[in-house]
Amino acid sequence: MNAPVTRRNAVLGIAVAATSLAAPSILRAQPAGRIVVVGGGFGGAACARALKRADPKLVVTLIEPNETFISCPFSNEVIAGLREIEAQQFGYGRLAAEGIAVVVQAAKMIDPHKRIVTTSDGAALTYDRLILSPGIDFHLDALPGYDDAASKTMPHAWKAGAQTLLLRRQLEAMADGGTVAIAIPANPSRCPPAPYERASLIAHYLKTKKPRSKVLILDAKDSFSQQRLFEKAWKELYGDMIERVALSQGGRVTSVDPATRTIVTEFGNYTPDVANVIPPQRAGRIAGIAGAADATGWCPIDPVTFESKLVPNVHVIGDACLGGGVPKSASAASSQGKACANAIVGLLAGRKPEAPRLTGVCYSTVAPGYGFSLAGNYQPRGDIFAEVEGGATSPVEAPRELRARESAEAERWFQTITAETFG
């Protein structure tokens, strides 16, 4: 029986899946198989490494259009000028050194009947099992006025990289006394606490650089993850610099006009100096092309094997899947990737996979040296994952020494998960 996840063992990378991927029974006399993984984020890269380490005879191919992965976790610190983008960048050299074929192309087409993935350069790769880890795309039809062109004026910064730096430059160019608006969509969305962490760190930047400015949160939700912790920190650190308009107060954004930088809500219009618009989300585009996404825009899966309920021999992990209680986070994606690898090795060997026990931990930083966390355990319950006992969250009332320790733990967690995944 696995120990429950805590913030400490999550940082140390101990609790990652239901069973050990290095168990000798897995390594003995397994048939070779062709496994293609689409998407080189925390889920896909972790899955590819776990597969190859579990059975070196497997032919594992990772398809990823970018030579360098740019991490979303900690990218809010880049926006606030506390970190440089280079600290977020990781390559795939170590994966290639372990015998994983890294194809730097985009997956364009998937034929699930012939089991073929076609890449942007026209190459066709066959597979016995396909793993999709495409992350999220934006559901632009759900937000009139917002498109790729609009993102150049009203950046989302929800995919780390150029958008992260664009939002940072806009903050730097804004005059003191300006307003930064953050439009937050309803769930499900990637990393639910992250928009509120972003509001906090932008407030920190403004407090130190442009103290007459404010942050306006336009929220499509009435409540959010770790709300009491965030609101207590805002009051303690930023006074009235952060204002939040909740769903019931008319905070849901219904459309935008990038030409005038106007954000339209149910009860009024806003024209901030900087508009950070995070659109509604759905599974990455290739999941829909594969036929793995349903009418919700997300991918239903068997929670034991992560196999798609819509397409045979295709597995979906990470932010793209309908995971029930599992948050869409880097930690959860990594845990899913390892558990999915374990299930596939068992399936190829003709064994019935064991039910996984997933873990997820999410750290939020509201100022330098001030952080808190939420950790959970998840197991299959029917067709979804449900949270089980053993999770932990930071206490609302805690001394600053604890907040400082959790801030340091967050950095160690980031170093650990990126080393395990890419290093």
C-alpha cells in the first residue's frame, strides 16, 4: 500500500504512481512494441521515459514540434520580473540519449484503424499503442472577439513562451496608476490556482514598481481553489490593490474587442491598460483529430489504463483528459504519464493492469518567500478519478516562517520534476 502524498514526499518525487515501474516482473521477457507519444510536456516526456526504462526493448517515439520545452509552472514569476524565461526552458537530449526517438515535428493526422501518425513533414509512423499528451488548446468559439490576432494585443500567456514575455513587456510599459485586468474562464481549465497566483505576482510587481496601479480580476467563477489562502495573502500583502469581480457580481467575460482593448462582461465593460485574457479551454487539437475528444472538448478515458473510451489503442494523459477530480497540473500529468506507461507495459505482456494511485501537488507563490500548496491522492471510482484520503493543504492561519518554507519547497519541487522529466 502506498504512503499518502504529502508536500514533502511530492517534492522528493516519491509518490508518483500506483506501482513501481522498475519492478523486476515488468522487465522479464516482455515482447517489443511500437509506442508513439504525441506531446513532450510533463505528461508525455515522463511517459516516454518510463516506458523505455520499464522495457528497453520497446520502440518509443516522442513527437513534439518544439526543440525546447518551456514550462508553465513558474512562468508567472517571469511575467512579474522575478525570473528569466531561460530558467523555464528544457531540451530533449537526455530522452534521446536513453534511446527514445525524438521527432521534432507536429502530429497532423492520426489513422486509428491503420494505427498511423502522420507528421507535418509527411512522415508516417506506425504504432501498437499511441499516447496523446497534447495539453490544452483554446475554445475560441466560446469567447467572441478573441483569436490569435487578438492575443497580440490582449495576451493570454497561458502557453509559456512568447506570450509570457509579451505580457511582461506590457506591464513594464504601463504607466504608474494603470489597471491590469485578468479575465479568468470557468473550469475545467489548466492549473486552476494559477490565475490567482498570477494576480498576486503582478500585484507584487506593481507594488514595488508602480504602486498607484491596481489588478482587476474578472472571474467566471464564484469560488476558486485555495480561495481563503489567496484572499488572506492579498489583504496582508497588497491591501486594496487587487479587486475581484466574481461570477455572481457580473465578472464573467462574454466578449472582447481587441481594437479598443475592451473586455465585455455580463454587467459592464472595462478598458484596462493591460488586458490578460485567458480564454476557455479544451483538449489539444490533435485529440479532436484522433477522435478522442467528446462534445465537451475533453477526452474521456478508462481511469485504469488511460485508454480512450472513443478510440481503441489510444491513451490520453495530462490536461487533455477528463480526469474527474484530478487537477490539470504538471504534477498530475507526470503522475498520469508514469501510471499510463505501467499500464501499457502490462497490456503488452497480456496482464491486467492494476488500478493506479495518482498524486498531484500544486504550489502557489503570492510574493517572493511566500507560498502555499495543495496536494491530493486520486484513484479510479467508476469511470473517473476521485480524490481519496491522504491529501494535504496549507493551513490558512500560519506563521510567515511556514509560508517561506513552502516557497522554498516549491522551488525544490520544480527542480525535481524537471530533472525527472527532462534532465
